[in-house]
Amino acid sequence: MLEHQLIQSTGFENFGPVDAREGFAVRIRIPNYHGTRLSQLDGFDVTVDGEVFGFEQNRFRIRDEVYTLAEMREAIDPRWEMFEPGQILIDKPGGLAPGIHRVEVTARIRYSYFPPDVHIFPLRGDRLATICVA
């Protein structure tokens, strides 16, 4: 079961080989009251300890598939369902140092039922999270 908060307490971790970390990941829940197609997502801004990682470069993983922003925008069939975790992948050579970090995520969601313009609505969450292993 996922927690109510956007940013989950598990899944905040470095990725890549232990001696050559490529970046870090933040596990999140869908910031919506129902599932949605990936094309409705316009990426995720992530800030860790004041360092901003813009939505244009971050990738998104769901069900062992990884999508760039361009791929999400073009995705026709893939959906993110209500009770599935997602993970934002942020490239940062060396990853994050072990310890407690202030993490902020802004999910950028398009709502198609506000025509004629489809606006992007930011949904934000923040919390303290811990990297246990470098």
C-alpha cells in the first residue's frame, strides 16, 4: 500500500554501480484521484537540499519501464494506475551522500477536461528522506 504523501518514505536511493553511482531516485504515488495516461504527465521537478533538478532531464520509471519526458509526451497506451508506485530518476554523478535530505517534488499534470487549452497544474510535495548507502 502506498502512503498518502506524494513522496513515499521508501525508494529514495542512489542507483548505478556502488563505486560509480549515476544518480538517485525518488519514489512517488500518483498525484491524482484516478489513474492517468503517461501523456498527461509533463514531468517532475525535484529539489534536494536546495539543488534543483528540472523536469526536462528527469526520467520516470513505472513497471520496470523508463520514460524520458519526450517519450511520456508521445505515449499513447501506457497508464499509471492509482495504486502503483512510480519512481523519478535523476542523473547526478556520484549520487547523494548518505544521510538526511530535504526532498521536494513538483508533479506537472495536464488535465484534458479543461479545453480548449490544456493547462499544466503543478502538484507539490516535500519531506525529509534518508539515503542509507552511498
